[in-house]
Amino acid sequence: MSTRRVHRSPTFQQVQETAELNRILKEIRKFKPEVEVTIEHHPVLSQGRIIDWHEEKRLFTVEWIKIPDEFKESSGRRTGLRAFFKVSLFSVQVLFKCELVRRLPDGSYQYRTPEVLYKNQKRSALRVPLAPGSGALITPLGVFTLTDLSTSGARFEIPSSFSKKIHQIENCVLQLKRKKISTPRFGITLTRRFEDSAGCRFHGLNEAIHIEIKQFLIESLQDYFKRVKTK
């Protein structure tokens, strides 16, 4: 397998085999794992525990360990609010997206069970190949198309004239569809060079921005698997 093919594969893959899916759900029901949760467009992290999971009712319940006021207020405005979950099991790390159904009187929340689960293959950082035009790196040296992205770095296209003496670029901006992500200290350090692209590591991004990128990547995973199926 070539270096390019390895790099262009996502670090998370969709759980499709029935036996594996059943094993994951059994582990969730038996051990009541801790979870990290964010809601769409709100990069505030909450921590909880899945205390039950009903496949027949298509519902599961989260008991909170740490829930910031902003998360609680946003979740109380309407049902159907989309949430992003990271579940660390003994066997694998799982990501999924689902919708809020209701807040219960005891302070726990009920969510709709997800349609799709993603499991971590290798790395702790979620990395996803991006569709053409969905992401760009804006720098003082020019605008470069992103080919894949994680919370810690990216790979972007470079022209043949791109100098080999360039190792670090400061004052960068991430353009993700219609959203721009930037901070005064955001920059990149080049880690690998290929014939027509380069890999880089980010610096200067805080945890809130990492959460925003992670939510974008979970959405991009769905787009990626749709593209693969249609090929």
C-alpha cells in the first residue's frame, strides 16, 4: 500500500458488521461508559455517563458528571438539538451524532440512538479526507486547499514553486466551508512534504476551537463514506 493511500484513509471508520456493532452496544449497556458531549455550534464540553440504552425504544439516557450552564441552557431551548458524542470503551473509542429527545426531572437527558457509529482505527486524533472545496488554509504565503484534516494538523495541496526552505508559517486561518477559524497565535509547522502536498501540525489553537474542528470532522465523515459508496 502506498503512502498516499494510507494518508488518505480516515482514522475512524464506520461500524458496519452486525457482530461488531452488537459487541459495542453490549459493552455500552453493561459497563455504562463515560462520555464527552458537545452540541452543534456550541464548543462547550460536557461529561457524563450512559446509564441505559434501549434499542427497541431507540433511546438512551445520559447522567451528567459535569455540565456547564451554557450547555444546559442551550439544550433546554428545544428538542431535536444535535449532539456529538465520544465514548471511550475498553475495546475501542466510538464517535457518533444524535438528537436530544427530552430532559428528565432527575436532571438526566434522553437522546435518540444514533443511525451510524464510527470507531477509532489507529490514532487518538480524528483525521478525515475532505471533499474538494470544503476546506482551505489561508496563510500570508497564499491560500492552500486542504485534502484532509484533524484537530492537530492537516494536509494541503502545494504548487511546484513552494519553497523547500519553508518549515513554519504564522498568522494562519482555517476556512471550513463558510466558517473561519483563527486566533492571533495560530500557525503551522510542516512535518512532511510530498510531490504535490504537505503535511503540517497546528499550534496556537485552544480546546474550544479543537471541539469546533471535531464537530466539522464528524459531519465530514458522513460525506466521506457517501462518496466512497458512490464510487
